[in-house]
Amino acid sequence: MPTLPLTSFTRSGRAVPVHRWLLSAVLLLCFASCNTESYESGDGKYSYLRADFSWVHTVSEQRVDYAITDGGDSLVLSPQGVASWATKADTLYRALFYYNKVEGAAEPVLLDRVYCLNPQTTTRPDTLSVDPVHLQSVWLSKNNTFLNLGLLLKTGTQSGNDHLQSIGMVCDSLSSHADGTEDVYLTLTHSQNGAPEYYHTRIYASISLKSYPKGSRIHLLVHTYDGNVTKILAK
């Protein structure tokens, strides 16, 4: 009886010799190995990739020419970066800036928008919307001038661009002390505004702390899907 070559079958029912699958697997393994070795040796495409919260400056609409990181570095972008959400020329925007640090410049990879929230006072807290969010992280910037938030919002589209939701920050109260420090009580506001809750989208937000004296304590209340969460951070 003649022997048949070893075969496998695709979903369409077409027979494919097994040795082709083996060859493909070997090639994939070799390719992955080469990429890993290149990255570990410091020569890969993203070997010098960094991510910094920064102020970025638009030289024209949607075009970014330089950045000032929270760590104090001034970076010239070469080539200029593109940020579709930065719609005004000669304006400073807050961003999470992904870039490759090269000699004398920063090669932009991605400019992710960071929303600036300015705490407001209100005499009608009962009118505020505090729909829940997922709180991922809260931390102070390197220069202690910003309180940064990482949030997950539920959206009706995979891209997260439903253009319906809004977030804000309210200053509930402020207590001053004899040593010059303050206790500041803030609440994150969020309006789901009827947007469906099928997917998650990650956003970042920053609250300026420049007006609060050094040593002040920030009490931040966030309404989450797991209940109310209060974070206390000292400036």
C-alpha cells in the first residue's frame, strides 16, 4: 500500500503538507529570536523609547515643535510631532509624550492627550454628576506641580470617541493651617451622558497644584464602580 505524505487541513478543507507548517514555525521562531536579541542589545526600534508627562507647544495647528517634561527637560521634536487634538497654534497643551531620545532631539512616536482639570467651587453640589469611573492610578508629577490621574471610562465605541462624556474637578472645601499648609478636598465629576458602556477607554488627567503651598495635603474623592475611593497625597 502506498504511503501518503503527512498533511494537515485548513478550515476550508484544503490539504497542506505538514512540513510547510513546520518550516513556517521555524521561521517565526527565528524571527522572534532575532527581534528579541536586537531589543535586548539596545539596538531595536524602541530601545530608546521614553514616555513623559509634558507640556507640548504647537507651532501651528496640530503640529508640535517642542516639549518640556515634568522632569525639567526641554526637547526639540525632530521631525515635528502631530497631535490631531491640538487645534490651536502657538499654544501649550498637556500630553503624555512617547518618543525616542536621539542625539540633540526627540523623535516623536505618539502624543497622547492629557486633560487639564481646574478645580471649581460650587454652591449646588447636588447638581453635579458623579457617574462612576475605573480609577487606575493617582500620583504626583516629578516636579510636584501636578496631580495626575489614570482613568478608564466605559464607552459605546471601541475607539472611545463617543464625544458624549465629560469630566471635571470640584473643590469641596479648603482648610488653612498656622504653618501655611492647606488641606484641599477635591471631587472628580463625571457625566456618562447616556453613552453606552460596552468598551473601556483609558484617559489621563492632570490637576495643577501650583496654587497650593508646599506640604499641603490633597484629599481626592473619586466615585468608582467599586465604590467611593479617597486618595490623600502630600505636596
